[in-house]
Amino acid sequence: MSINEQSATVRPATTAPLRGLSTVNVYADDVAAAQRWYTEFLGVEPYFFNPPQPAPPVYVEFRLGDFQHELGIVDRRFAPGPAPDAGAPAAQPITYWHVDDVEAVLARLLELGASPHQPIVERGPGFVTASVVDPFGNVLGIMFNRHFLDMVGGGAA
């Protein structure tokens, strides 16, 4: 099935061009080590490996949460380079993953060897964020987001 055929079979709920989170990629010099670290933190195994196991991975992917969003770990050799005109790395957005308890998840990440990036900040009623730098140099954001819970049915995930 071509990309156009796939697109024609999916009815968008919105006309916005950005329809939702698809895949978040992080980078590591040692994908196997990053896979072990994220497996320990997430409590789930990746479902996709490239190349297929038992070869050493250059990409692994996890499915996470209520919407089965994808978290990919990519060999750093394939990371985008510096901004072409500035000669310095481009600014990177922070992706925030919903968690039910920011304080507990932040403590677990730090226990597993992540470094603090941004402390816990209440951004408004029902919106709390924090972020860490994983042992592989990637920023990982966590957030309690009341709107996320409203969207998935109101209760704790």
C-alpha cells in the first residue's frame, strides 16, 4: 500500500497538519546500553530492532502509553548535524511524556543515572513539568498534564 493509499484510508479527526505524536527519537553512542537503560526505566522491552536481533542494534523502538507512541533509540552516527548556516547544533525541543507522579518518576530517573535538566515546575493548575538528561545525552521531559488525562478518560494512567 502506498503512502497516498494509506492516507486515504485514515479519516483525520482534525484538519490540523500535525495530528499527534508519532515517534520521538533519542540518540546514543551505544544503542545496546541505551536499550538496557530505557528497558529498566520503562519496564517494557522494545518491539522493533534494526537490524534484526541478534545483530548489534543501530535502532530500537518501544511503544508506550495509552496511545502506543513510539520512542526510538538511534545510533548517534545518524543524528542530524549542526545547523547548516550557524555551525552550531540547532536548538532542540523538549518532548514531555505524561506521567501520573512527576516527583516519583523524576526520582526514579535520577536513581537510574540521569542528570537534572529542569527542576519540577508548576506551569499552572494541573500542569507540572521536569526534565533530565539521560546517560546518553538526550533531554527527556516528564509532565503531569490534566488535559492528557481528560483525553484518555479522566483517571490516572
